[in-house]
Amino acid sequence: METLGMIINFIAVLLLIRPPLPLGSKTQHFKWEVGYAFRSPDCVEGLVMGINGQFPGPTIRAEAGDTLHVELTNRLHTEGVVIHWHGIRQFGTPWADGTASVSQCAINPGETFVYRFKVDKAGTHFYHGHYGMQRSAGLYGSLIVDVAEGEKEPFDYDGEFSLLLSDWWHQSVHEQEVGLSSMPFRWIGEPQSLLINGRGQYTCSFASSFIVAGSNTTAGRGRQCQFLGHEECAPQILPVLPNRTYRLRLASATSLASLNFAVASHKLVVVEADGNYVQPFAVDDLDIYSGETYSVLLTTDQNPAANYFISAGVRGRQPNTTQALTILNYKPNPPFKPPPLPPPVTPRWDDFDRSKRFSLKIHALAGRSPKPPMKSNRQIVLLNTQNTVNGLLRWSINNISLALPATPYLGSIKFRLKHAFDGAPPPETFLANYDLMRPLANPNSTIGSRVYRLRLNSTVDVVLQNANAMKENVSEIHPWHLHGHDFWVLGYGEGRFVAAEAERHFNLEDPPLKNTAVVYPYGWTAIRFVADNPGAWAFHCHVEAHLHMGMGVVFAEGVDRVRGIPVEAIACGSTAKMRMASNDERGQELTRD
Ligand SMILES: *[C@@H]1O[C@H](CO)[C@@H](O)[C@H](O)[C@H]1NC(C)=O
Ligand SMILES: *[C@@H]1O[C@H](CO)[C@@H](O)[C@H](O)[C@H]1NC(C)=O
Ligand SMILES: *[C@@H]1O[C@H](CO)[C@@H](O)[C@H](O)[C@H]1NC(C)=O
Ligand SMILES: *[C@@H]1O[C@H](CO)[C@@H](O)[C@H](O)[C@H]1NC(C)=O
Ligand SMILES: *[C@@H]1O[C@H](CO)[C@@H](O)[C@H](O)[C@H]1NC(C)=O
Ligand SMILES: *[C@@H]1O[C@H](CO)[C@@H](O)[C@H](O)[C@H]1NC(C)=O
Ligand SMILES: *[C@@H]1O[C@H](CO)[C@@H](O)[C@H](O)[C@H]1NC(C)=O
Ligand SMILES: [Cu+2]
């Protein structure tokens, strides 16, 4: 008895003297191997890039404040790899951003790189390859960050589902890459299938007819699918109970497609965008661009005797891909019981006014989002044009088409290496007399690797200015994604951005904080961010083929203050050579850090 009492006392003392642990301070360890695998994502067999044999990669579930420690081994044999943690700002760990040539060297076959970083904020995120076009090869997965213990979301729900949306080609990613940089140019075309959590149907339709998004036409390619549920390409069913509220976490990892998401007969209440809370608003469907994430609340208030179709269809480009479909399965109905109602009809692909109305509904949730500074220190206007460079079709920003250097910017800027990239400042804007509405008179532009150097902690406005592409009367949608920061979306407009006029209409009251924003055809989009994260950061169109064709820029701020860059992050190009000189002062700093 006495011993027991002593033990109890001892434990009590232990509990008393244990320093309070900061909430959510745990470290989660993962060992991942990236490799190719045979899979049938849309019922047609092909190669996918998977993680530990899984496609899509494993879902990471963390709490705000957690540290993720991912040991990533490249088992691809003939190509390098990196993984970008989309939506995570990487404060203090810019080398863990996973952007080849910007934040790190590609990880060589057989090598292991450790991504160790903190997920500081709750939200719906994802991760994906950021080297060549590896996202198109299927290298992606969900990354969900819950609020820290003791914190509360500003809304309630009874259950949740995470839906990672993507598009899929039967042509290999290597063929796609070579086609884009060939003469004559070979465009990748529209995707063969859309996938929900890596599952789609190409050879059969899950509905009674094939529906090409944005039209009522049926593209009779085959038969109606019969699924038992265990098939690789069987849709993942969402089982729900009547009279409950569910949170659907949507993330778009598409290479090309802009999507419209809907659930037949059910309203969706938008509550989160790109990991930031928004003022809740109800819609019948929502547009989601590549690189964006949303949370929507769905209440199961419909006739519980039926199942309902969930659909995602192509918008923004003339579609030639059938809708992705799955089922909202009211229990106890059987999961594959055919819904009596047809799938939702995806809105017309070119009804851009409808898309803009949706974008304008998104406002920050008061009290849960920082407000933007009222003024900016600098304004950079980025005009996108479609060009030719030495006869190859490219995209350019202010007449420069981004070609990534062999040496990652983070290392070459930190160690002030000359010749690792073009050190001249890129243009702050474009020619005043440039006609946005017509194809270029002279489509030639140049390849470049310049960097926008931002003053640390300065407030920067960036205006994305769209224009006519190479062909007459064509201007495309481009969703732009910023690494290392969230930004406020201050406004959208038509035609040329005229600062004096546009700025009067900027939303400085409750602009949404996002990390991806779309620029509409012939229009502009203005964003604002604080350059408060020392590092080198990509800002680019999230359409995989467009980035590959040069549609991006690089920002850098406070790089001289970055400490502790792991040697293996920059052991390539000129920074590798620098390390080789063993007595080199800079090399020592590199290893000492
Ligand atoms: C599809 O057909 C329905 C009913 O005929 C019509 O109301 C709708 O506008 C059509 N949608 C498209 C995109 O053509
Ligand atoms: C759902 O709630 C409504 C109103 O509270 C009630 O009338 C209905 O019976 C409920 N349905 C089910 C399936 O529980
Ligand atoms: C549209 O898709 C069908 C079926 O995949 C294909 O046969 C056809 O070539 C495609 N059309 C275009 C213009 O890409
Ligand atoms: C554009 O560049 C090509 C070489 O790639 C050259 O032949 C052509 O003359 C240039 N066009 C103009 C208008 O400068
Ligand atoms: C790009 O550069 C070319 C060649 O210097 C020039 O003719 C053209 O006007 C420039 N285009 C833009 C959009 O500034
Ligand atoms: C930038 O801001 C951070 C935090 O707000 C502060 O710690 C840092 O000293 C600032 N740096 C400069 C150069 O202003
Ligand atoms: C482009 O649009 C203009 C104005 O609508 C029209 O006059 C012209 O014919 C169109 N050109 C092409 C190639 O479609
Ligand atoms: Cu684009």
C-alpha cells in the first residue's frame, strides 16, 4: 500500500514538474518512396507516379503547429523528383518548399531528402511534384491540417470527406513534355478523364449516358459501368446519414482543367478557400481552378430514399472530357444504387461572367483573417503573352519566358554567385501602347531567369494582366499560385489595368486571403502580399503545360538572412562546385549553418 502511495505521489510530482507542452507540438514522421507503378485510374492501364505504391499518395493529417518530417527517397531510376507542399508557407524553412531550381536541387534517383517543416495554420491543402511535369504523372496527395487542440473552427459539422480532383491523359507525361517543346508544336489536348481521389471512368459511364461537361451532348463511347466497388476505377462513394452536415474538402491538382463541382439537389455552403476562412455563402455549384482548395458544408436534407450524383466537369476551355462522377450515398441505401436524378449539368464552359460572379462572392471571414495594409510599397504589373522563342511556342511574362537555371535560386542568391542566373532586374511593367486585344505583331520574346528582388517586409501589389494569345480572339484562363505567402485578392477587372481608376475599387475591407487566383480572359487580377518570408519563391500559372512553357516568375526577399540551408538542398549546379572548394569560406558557412 505504502509503495503504491509513493508511486502515486511520484507521478503527481512528475505531472506537476512537467513543463507545459505547447499545444500541437508533435512531430510526425513519414518514410516515402516515389516510384512508377501500373495502375488503371480511369479503367485504362497506364503508368502513374505513386508514393509507397499508393496513387494518389498517402493523405497527411496533421494539427496546426505540428512538424512534418518526410524522408523522401527517389525510386524513379531515371529522373529527379521534388515535392511541393501546396499552401504551406515554409516560414524559416524555405529550402523545404519543394520547387526544383528555386528552393532545392532535384533529388537524384536512389537519394533521400528530408522535408522537415512546420504546418503553422489549419486548412485544406495538398502536395504535388514540382519538377518537369510530374504533377501530370500523378504525383499528388492530400494534406489536411486540423485546428490545434483546444481551438475551434468557425463552423460545425458532423463528418467530412476529402476530394482531390485531377485530370488524366493516356499519353505519357514524357510524350506531353516533348510535344510541348517540339517543332511543330504538339499540344497535350484535353484530358481523357477527370479523377476524384484518383478514380475516373473512361471506357464506361457511371451515369446512364456520357455527359461532356458544359453541353447536353452524350458522347456514346461505350456502355454503362457496372461496379461492385472493389475495382481500381470504381468511384469512391460518400456514405452519409440523413439530417447531418458534412464538410467536403476540395482540392484541385489538375494539370489543365478548370472545374465546376456540384452535388445534385444539394446546396453547398463555402466556408474555406485556400486554407483561409471565408464569409459563408451558399451556392448550387462552385468553380475550382488548378491550385485552389475549398471547404464546403453540405446538409443531407433531401429525400433519404435516394442516392445523388456528385459531379466535376470542365469549364474555361472548350471541353472534350466527360464529367467525373461519384455518389452521395444516403445510408442505408446500397452504395451503388443508381440515383434517380441525372448528374448536375456543368455550366457552359465560356460563361465567364458566371465564373466572375462566383469569384466576387468570396470574402474573408471577419475576425479570422488579417486585413491587408492600406498601401503598398511597390506595384509590379505582369503581362502574359504567348510567344515564339527560336521558333518554339512559349508563354512570356513582360516579354521574358522563364527558363529555370541549373542552380537553385535560394543557394545562388544566398551565396551571391555570379552567372548562376541573369542578375538584371526583370521589367516592372509592359509597354504602354501594347494592344492587349490583338495577337502580337512580333511574337518573338526571349528566354530568361531574372528575379524580382523584394525588400523584406515590404508590401507588394502584383497585377496579373491577361491579353490575346497567339491566335486571333483567343485569351485563356490562368490560375496563378504564389509560394511562401498568402495574398489578398484586391480586385478583378476587364481590359487594361489603369491604376488610378482600378485602385479606387480595390477591396481593402474584406478581401479573401488565398494562395491561388485566376486571371480571366482579357482581364486583370490585383493581389497584395507582405514580403515577410526570407527565401526564393516561385509565382506561376498552375497549368502544368503553361509553366513548362515559361509562364512564371521568381520573387526573392531577405535571402541573406536565411540560415541553416541543408547542404543536400543545394548540392547541384554552381552551389555544388562552391562546396567542393573545401577551404572556401562560403562553403564553410554552408556546412556550419
Ligand atoms: C441542357 O438542357 C437543358 C434542358 O433542355 C437546358 O435547360 C440547359 O440550358 C441545357 N444546358 C446546356 C449547357 O446547354
Ligand atoms: C430530418 O429532420 C426533419 C426535421 O427535423 C424530420 O422531419 C425528418 O423526419 C428527419 N429525417 C430523417 C430521415 O431523419
Ligand atoms: C474528343 O475525345 C474523343 C474521345 O476521347 C476523341 O476521340 C477525340 O479525338 C477528341 N476530340 C478532340 C478535338 O480532341
Ligand atoms: C523571330 O525570330 C526568328 C528566329 O527564331 C526570326 O527568324 C524572325 O525573323 C524573328 N521575327 C521578327 C519579326 O523579328
Ligand atoms: C518583345 O520583344 C520584341 C523584340 O524585342 C518586341 O518587338 C516586342 O514588342 C516585345 N513585346 C512586348 C509585349 O513587349
Ligand atoms: C520583418 O518583420 C519581422 C516580423 O514582423 C521582424 O522580425 C523583422 O525584424 C523584420 N525585418 C526587417 C528587415 O524589417
Ligand atoms: C474576332 O472577333 C472580331 C470581333 O468580334 C470579328 O470581327 C473577327 O471576325 C473575329 N476573328 C476571328 C478569326 O474569329
Ligand atoms: Cu496558364
